[in-house]
Amino acid sequence: FAATFQAQPGSLAEWVEAGRSEVARREIPALVLTLGRRGILAFAGGRVYHAAAPAVEAVNAAGSGDAVSGVLAYRRSLGDSWEDALRWSAATGAAVALTEGTAECRVEDVERLHPLTQVKEIA
């Protein structure tokens, strides 16, 4: 974000404001930001969503953001709403952090984390 948009937000509220600003200024139809343990912010269709999986004891978070991106694209291609796709994405990102591999996860971890993952629309 810093390199692309020349901004370095700190708090979640600052991330939301920076994302809204860039979406409006650049007329971006959708913008998704992975924020590590803070979750995912998605700006789409004039709405802002925050997705957060439950906290996990991370073994190796390498590849979690890549997994989030891949699952989000896949779930949207299936016709999932932004909320549903983000829930699967955040659960997958957290599941990846539970393994020693890079961008690897266990399906059972994703399925366990999915119902515990929260997606909220931010006003």
C-alpha cells in the first residue's frame, strides 16, 4: 500500500479512510487490503467490509496473504457475495498460518475457522 499509494496508515480507521480515499480518487471498482492479524478490508460496490478470523497461534504466516487473494478470486468466481467470499478468505489466511509450509493449509482448519470468522460492513 505504501509503495503504490504513498501512504502508511496505522490504525484500522486510518486504513479505512486511506482505502476510501484511493477508491474514490482513482475510481477503483474494488480494492482488497490484507492486513495480517488485523484481517482484511474490502472496498467494493460502494461498501467497506472488514473480515477477521479468530486469533490463531501462528506457526508460519508466509503465504497467508497470497492464499487470501486466491480464495477471494475463486469464491467470487463461484458467485459468492463479498461477505461470503471474505469469510472463506480470512479463514483460509488464518489456516495457512497454522502450518509450517508456505501458503499451505489443511481443509479441516479452514472449515473449523470459517464459522468463527466475522465479516462486518463498516459505515
